[in-house]
Amino acid sequence: MVRLLKYLKPYYKLLGLAILLLFVQANADLALPDYLSRIVTVGIQLGGVDDELPSAMRQERLNKLLLFLSPKEQEQVLNAYEVINASSPDFKRYRAIYPALDQMEIAVLKELRPSQRETVLPIVSKSFLIVYWLDRWQSGAEGPQLWMQSEAWGLPPLPEGMDWAAVISRLPDARRQQMANDLINRLVSLGENMLRQNLSMALKEEYLALGVDLQRLQNGYIQRMGLQMLAIALLSAVCTIAVGFFAARTASGFSRDLRHLLFQKVLSFSSLEFERFSAASLITRSTNDITQLQTLIMMMVRMVFYAPLIAIGGILRAISKDVSMVWTIGLAVVVLVGVILVAYQVSIRKFKLIQTLVDRINGIARENLVGMMVVRAFNRQDHEERRFDQVNLSLMEENLYINRVFITVMPFMMLIMNGVSLLIIGVGAQQVAKASLQVGDLMAFLQYAMQIVFSFMMISFMFMAFPRADVSAQRVAEVLESDLSITDPREPCALPPLFRGEIAFHNVSFRYPDAEEDVLYQISFVASPGATTAIIGTTGSGKSTILNLIPRFYDVTEGKITLDGVDIRLLPLHTLREKIAYVPQKSNLFSGDVESNLLLANDQADEEKLRHAIEVAQAADFIFTNEQGLKMEISQGGINLSGGQRQRLAIARALVKNAPIVIFDDSFSALDFKTDLALRRALKRELSNATVFVVSQRVASIKDAEQIIVLHQGRIVGKGTHEELMKTCEVYREIAISQLGVEVTA
């Protein structure tokens, strides 16, 4: 997969934007459990009292607080609060909030800078708790009574009707500080959660004394937190939709680019590359394999970047709630990773085999679709069905194996998720009972654990999808990175200003890759402009191979081929091939109409030129007699035409190019003798100035050529005109005599 990452470069901006949105989404999703914790802990358990610093308190309560503060601390607290009474300018505004203002003076918290708040908060909180516990002690609460009987306090029983503040105010400052520190240490020993609960109860009691509507306070806090949760959830939803959009754009654009590059690469393949990559394999790589990569990119953008953010953020937030239970998450992650690794090791080899089987099944299907008439003619339908079923069943079995792995892994993952939930609830319930953990924090911890486990599940999906996509990526990269055997020269040469079109073979030998011996040996001849060079010989003697060397479908093994004296390997491929019109042995037509097939050779040709080429190619009888004419539909491969019609249309296409070099590779084999004769005469006139190559099995098709080359087992055994070869070349004479009754007299 790494080999293809460079093709993602045009989409880096989209990926960066998607990652940024994923960061926002992850933070939003991680914030939701914390808001739930606040609603349960602060909104429900603590009655909506979310600020540990009292927003207001009775004047008498403030005076009691000051008893346990140093002079400096007293000054800081007095500067933080403003005393409000009936003569204060803000009396009416504060009376609406604190109705008790009608009966007493109230100290209201001023607007403080963050630094002031951080200084005042611990001072007020500590002394507020001390006053709260002393009030409970005086009221006879059981817990404070047990504490106050300690010898460390040494307080005498309070006379009936006397406030504890009157007694403690008479003690020395050092004694009061010692008492305050002792009480705070006792409260701290209960745990932070218990300390927070006591402070909240103290604040609720004070607000109740001030006439504050506690129910309204609680409902307001819950509603405020709920609206914030809703806004965060909506933000997460918007980010999810946007990330999905960017992921789709990136994945589809990446796959589009890969298909284009793959097709572009295949168009530059020579025959050697097509021998390495079969047509069925190339089709699979450009469709199925790239689709696998497109799916992986979608998953990567939406999961690979998101899951680690959730996992890391969830762990950090879970630790902030209760570090003592983090081991439960660690245990779940270890088990989950073990399951993922086992599934990965089991499935990786199968994915490679599946893609190979897809190649094979496409190859068999393509063979049967192309050769359907042959299969039917020999009644081999049952055999081909069995051959197809054998590969199809193998593919099914491998897919079933992978699916069994997936459906086995999923229950294990759900078991892990549910198991860790029970474990967290069991361990957390004990801590809640000991008041060392708030219920809201337990719920938040449970949600964080689920987010962490779910993020590892998403990563596991990637691990299970990655092997198959990685196999596909390797297959696509093989094509894109394959070295071309036929390329433009590094230092190209130009053709002479006065172009003639003379082709010369100089001791050319050729051997196919990995072959043990040459198929052509020391081939030398010159094809002059205005003359036809015909090649004839026994089957397999190398006739078509010679023609394939001219447009550099293959390169010579030894010797060289020159065009007007320039080695064709020193010419740019485009320059060389634009001088050549080629009619292949198999007439390849494309789906469309007659006009589109002819314009393939020269898209600037006008209708008059197209009609002239059709007439020369003797194709007017079946094209212009059709109502559609040039718009006559051509099926893929030209299967709606006869073999002779396809050949004539292919010849017309070559004529439209009007190239100085024309190659006919056994292009008259499907023509009847009458059409063949008429076509040869028309071509003689049309191509009088061109360098023409003709490969044919018919002596009648080539006997008028200015030069006939006779091949036998890859060697030239005769060269000359028809009359000369009949006298001097035994191989040619045997071929001609075998056709005397039919073709020599034609």
C-alpha cells in the first residue's frame, strides 16, 4: 500500500481538512461522557451547585469564616465579597436572586480575575467546610459529635443557647488555626469525593438560607448542560458528515486517478508486457483491485485517524476520572489486540489466494465469451461449465473461510465489550459504596471504556480489511511500476528533411524473451518507396514477426532496422508510428459506428476522404447500401460484420491515415478472389508512392509485388519477383504449385 501513497498527493489538502474535522469530532465525542458525568454528579447528586466558591453568603456566615483565617487571608476574602443591604444600589437586583436580603445583610461575590479566584477559592472552601461541620456539631449531628469529642479539640460543652462562634472567638489565633487544620485533615482523609459532597451540602444549605430556589437552580444546571451536550452532538454529526464527504471525494478521486494511470500505462505496453500480464488480470486490477483500494481509503480516512484519537483521548480522560480502574480497560485492549492479531495472521494468505482466483475466473469467463461459438460447435458447454465451477467453487470456499473468520471475531469483540462493562460496573460499584467515586464519574468512565474498546474494534476492522487491499495495492503497483521494454530513446534523432520512407533490415535477428533460440536469423532487405514488399513462407516462419518489428512492437535482438537511414530505435515512438498505417492480422474494430472507427486513424479527416477510403477498400457495397451509411453501428470487435467486411473496414481505416508506410499483415485472407483482385488493383493505384508491406498466404495476392521475400524457419531463402522466384526458390515454387489451379491463373 505504501507504494501507492504518492498518488494521494493531489488530495493532501482534503485529507488534512478531514483530519482536522476528525480531531474536532473526536474531542466532541470525548466531551459527551464528561457532560453526562456533570449532569449526574452536579445536576442530580449535588443539586446543580457547580461552583465550589459561594456566589453569596449571609453576613454572619462570613464572620464565622473569618475566625479561621489569617489576617492576610481575611483581607483577601473581604476584598472578594461585597456586603449588600437595603441601602446598596444593587439591592433590588440581588433581592430577586436572594429573597433573604429583606431580613439580613448578604455578602455577594464580586467579579474576580482568574488569578484572584484561584487564590480565594481554597481559602473560602476550607473555612466554609469548617463552619459547616461546627454548625452540624452544635445541632447534634452524629458524625461531627464523634469528631468533636476528640481530646485534640478540647472544647468544653457549649452552654445552652450559646453559639460555637462565641466560644471559639475567644481562643488564641494559633489554637483556632490548629483546630481548622485538624478538621480539614480529617475531612481530606475521607477522600476528595466526600469532601466535594460535604462542600456541596454546605453550599446548598447556605443558598436555602438565602431563599434561593434550589429546584430551579438544579433544573437550570441540567438544562444548560443538556443544551451544551446537544450542541456538541450536533457539531460531531456535522463533522461526521463532512468527513464522510471528504473521504468519498478522496477515495473516488484516488481510484479514478489510479484507473487512468493504469489504463495509460497499459496503452504504452509492448507485446512483451502483455505476455507478462494477461488481459483478464489487467481487467481485474483496474476494476476489482482498485475498488478494494477505494474502500480502504474510505475506511482509512474515517477510522484510522479517528480511532487513535478516541483511544488516546479516552484513556487520558478515563484516568482523570479514576486511575485505579484503568487496568480494566488495559485488560480489554490486550485481549482485543490478541484476537485481532490472530485473525490477521489467519486471513492474510487467503486474501492473496482470493485475488488470484478472481483473475482465473475472469480469464475463464473472457475465454468463453470470446470463443462461445467454438464451445457450442464442439458441444463443450458441460466441460466449460465444470471448469468454471471448479474455480468458482474454490473462490466461494476461500470467501466463506474469510467470512467465518469475521463472524467468529465479531462475537468475541462483543463479548469483550460486554465483559469489560460488567467488570467496570462491579469494581466501580464498590468504590461508589466507599464514597471514593461519584456515580456520574463511574458512568463517564464506563462510556470512555466503551469508546476506547470501540476504537480498537475499528482498528481491528482495518486490520482485517487491510490485507486484501494490500494485496490489491501490490497488484496495481506491479503494473504501474513495471518497466517498459519499448521506450523512447534518451537522445532521439530526427528524420531527414526530405523524407522518403525507405525501410531497411540490416542483419536482423530476433528472439522472444525467455526463448532458447531465435525465430529470425540474419534478415536483410530494403523496402523502397513506391514499391510493394511481400513476405510469404511456411506457417511459423516469422512473417508477422518481421512486420511487428517495424513499428517497434518488439525490438530486434541483433542488427538494426532503419527508416531513411536512421535506426528506428533512435526515433521517438510517436514520430515512427505516425509514419505507419497498420492493418493487423486480426481486424480489431471498436464499438461505435463506421465513421468513429475510420476517424481512429485520423480524427481530422473529412467525409469525402472517408468515402474515398471506403471505396478503395471495396467496402462501399455493404456500407453505403445501408440506410445509416457512415453511421452504421459497429458492435464491439465488429461481431455484427463478416470476416471479409471487418478486413475491408480495417483496410479503409489504414487508408484514411494516408501514411507513407503501409503494412498489411495477412489482411486479405477472408476476401473472395474477385474482391481480392479488385482491392489489389485499387491499392496499387492508391499507394503508388508508399512503401507497402504485405504478408499473405496467397501467391495471387503478392505475385505482382516488386519484391517478394520467402521465409523458411526464420531465414530468408528467396528474394525477388514472382517470375524470378519460380525459377530460383524451391520453397516458393512449392507454395505456388500447390495453389496453381486456383490462384496463379487468377
